[in-house]
Amino acid sequence: MQGEFRTSFVREPNNLRHHPALVLNADYRPLSYYPLSLWTWQEAIKAKFLERVDIVAEYDQEVHSPSMSLKIPSVVVLKDYVKPQKRVAFTRFNLFLRDEFCCQYCGSRGDLTFDHVVPRARGGITSWENVVAACSRCNLKKGSKSLRQVHMSLRKPPRQPAAEELRNMGRRFPPNHLHETWVDFLYWDAELEA
């Protein structure tokens, strides 16, 4: 019994780390879809005590202090609205998200890098309109040549995405774990199919 109690006591803090809270804006939409806006359970509880959030849903598990016990929050909503950014940052992650995590030359997934459509060696610049996701094989094949020289074509022309477009794109790539209490809040504002 002594060893069993010690084992469960030692394991408990690690188990609690795996109870993230979905963070919703004051309009009940996630702050971001991809990556999904999540806080650790500790951050969610701290925000509740600082009166920055309301708890909307909870896990069955509890945390205890000497004077109280509290169910772990699974969904929290901010009390103050955070205005979404209008400008989309030009990052590798956002570029891959825009291109749906697939090579813009052959359509393969995985082993992605990025490629300048007009090579830098030929005056191409690093911008939304000139950089695409590419698999290593296609990137090596193209090298510093033009698309015409290597008989390659793009699946779609590269362009700067709007912030809302990128948020909607993120909905297509749910994280590996979706707690049942999150589902109602993730897609409630999605357009219904007729």
C-alpha cells in the first residue's frame, strides 16, 4: 500500500500537465485554430483567480490546495475581447499553413522546406508572392532555375493570405487531441452545408 500511494502521488503532477484548457476570446471563438489556443491548466486557474477568464467547461479531475479543491478547467473564455491581428506574419509556419502543408510542385506531404519561385540568384525576393512550400526532392530538382527550364508548374499561384483566410485554413488541421468539451466551441461559427 505504501509503495502504491507513493507511485500515484509521484505520477499525479505529470498527469495534470496533460489537461490543457481551450482559450476562447470574449466572442466565444478560439484565439487561434492552428495552432489551437491552449493554456496549461495552471495558467487557466491563475487567470480565473485574477478574474481574467470565466470557466465554461471542466475536466472530471480536480486539483487540491490545503483550503479548497477545484475541477480543472477544460474551456475558458476571456472577459476582455482581444482584437485579432489583421496582418499575417510572414513565417515558415504560416507559409506551410497557406500551402496546406504540401509541396506546391508535386503535392506531396512531409519533408517540407520552402522555395523561391523566382530564385534569389535571379533577383527573386523573399515574399508571400515568391515563396512556396516545396518538398526536398522538388526543391533540389528546381535549384536556381526557372520553372520553365525544369518543366515544373505550381499547383496555385503564391499570394499573401488574409488573416481570416489563414484562421479558416487552420480549422482543417485539428490537433492530435480534441477534448469532447472543446468540440462545440471550435466549429460553431463555421458555415453550415446545405
